[in-house]
Amino acid sequence: MIKKILLLSLVAVLAYTFVMAQNPGRMPGFGPGPGGPGLPFRELNLTDAQQQQIKAIFEQENQSTADLRNQLKTQSEALRQLETAATFDAAAYKAAAVALGNTQAELMTARATAFNQIYNQVLTQDQRDKLKQMEANHPQGPPQGGGFGPGRPE
């Protein structure tokens, strides 16, 4: 069971690393993109002032996490080197994976802090209520079965 959890964690880390490598400087999730703030903000009928505030918050978060993103890239490369080493050192790999996970946690915390600031300081109560309703109508997370194993019976 522990081996399965570690394997799934490793797959998740590698998938995340692949996503980050494909789109450096950007964290997946909410945020400004071409044409303004990303989903779900597009559906909240933001004012121009709100859009500018959100853009400024995400730009500040992006600047403040630049070193962490570079560190994540370096840690990802170190993991890849350990994976292809002539002799596999499981302890070194585990330590490198934990370090990468800690860096990811720091990046996720920075993103959550930015979102919290937007949620509590930029959005109106009506927009927060609409956002909660949108989230309730579109639950996050993998479907039952999660793509691993037999899944649920039909």
C-alpha cells in the first residue's frame, strides 16, 4: 500500500513538473491570461478597476515567486538526473522529491494567498456568492476511480 502511495505521489510530482516545464513562469489555476483574468473570474462581471487590481495581485505574486519557480526547475532536473543514474539511489531520490514537494507547497501557498487577497479585498459579496455557487456546480478533483484501478462498477 505504501509503495502504491509513493508511486502515485511520484507520478503526481512528475506530471506537475511536466506542466510547469511546458509553461514556465505560470502556475496552473486562476490568474490573468490573454484578455484579462482567467476563469472563474471571467464569469463574475468584474469592473475595470477590479480587473486591474487582480492583475496587479497576480503580477506581484508572479514576481515574488520567481526564485521558487527557478528552484523548482532545478529540483526537477535533479530528479531526472537521479532517475537516469547508472546506480539508483532511492534515499537521494526521496530526499530530492521531498525538497521538490516543499517548494511546490511554497508556490501553492503563495498562489492561495493571492487568491485569498482577491477574494476578500477585491470581490464584492455578490461576486463571492456567485463564485461559491460556481464552485459548488463544478466540483474539483478526480472522478471516482481517478484513472487508477478498476474504478467504480457500472
